[in-house]
Amino acid sequence: MFKTANAVQIRVSIDEIQPDIWRRLVLPVHWNLEHLHLGIQAAFNWWNYHLYEFRIGGLRYGEVEILTEDATDDDPRVFDQREVRLLDFEQGAVFSYHYDFGDGWRHTVAVEEFLTLAATPKHGSCVAGERARPPEDVGGVSGYERFLEIIADRDDPEYGETIRWCGGYFDPEWFDLSTADKDLRNALRPNVRRRLYQPKPKTGSKK
């Protein structure tokens, strides 16, 4: 007997950065785009204090009042993100998620597969991923490239200030699946706190 899908697997990657920074998520199929926004924020540990929107088939989706207020006459009309659910997409669909219009972080969202799990999921799960997302307010792709150059060179005159700014440590290859999964499971909880900085590696205990 045919069973209706109750979850969807999606892959989200940050555009214009190589090697790829990505997360694979399994989400309840009834989630809408507002829930997806919160899920992406959690999986990447973005701080969720900048404007954002989805671009789907040339249309804009997000918080209508906020995005309309800042729109120009040339911008497409904004549609309510809560009116689109993940189950409305087809397998193989690809669309964009933009976060922080200043830094301009564009993410590609790919709907990989609809799933029928034994129990309908109550929250999202992160099942795979690679690499750390750039620091908030680093200045977009070009700013991130310069940031990586500075922290890789202790003789750079900007090294001291830059490394303090990012919390004293940053590894672009860092990714911890259990941490990302825990963050995503709590994505819809109100007043969720984000980690300000990447965790520093644990040093061996001194005897």
C-alpha cells in the first residue's frame, strides 16, 4: 500500500565558495519556508539577525511587510513564506535562499528526496555536511577570502585584531555533525541562542 511521505531530504550549500560548504537536512514535510529559514540558520549556526528571502521561480518569499518596506520599484512582489510548504515542491527542485543582503550570502537549496519514515518527525535533523560557514559580518565572499588570508599569516599586520574579532580561533574545515544536528533539532524553539564563535580544539590534560 502506498504511504505518503512525511519527511524531505534537502541539501543546502553556500554559493561561490570552494571547497563547498554544505549541510544535508531531513525535515518534516509539513514545514513551511519560515521553518526552513530557521532550520538553515540552525544547521549553519548563522545568527539570524539579518534580512533574508527565498527566490523560487523568479518570485520572492519571506516576511512580506519587512521585505516590501525595503523594496525598490524593480523588485518582484514579495509573497508570504508561510504559505509554501516543503511538500509543495517536487523532488529535484532547486531554489535560492539569501541571507544578509549586505554580505550577500546566497545558498542553493536542492530537494533531494521525499521520505516515508516509520514515525513522522517532530523536528529537523542534520545528517551530513562539510566545512564551517564564514563568520557573520565578514564582508561576503571577498571579505571571507581576505579573512582566511589574514588568519593564515601571523605576520600580517591585521592578524592580531582579526583573530580577536573571530573569538581567537577559526578553522574553515571544522564541522561537527552532532553539534549541527543538535542545533537543528532546536531550530524552532523560541529565543534560541547561537554560539558566537567556533569552539576551540580541546588540548590534552596536563599531568
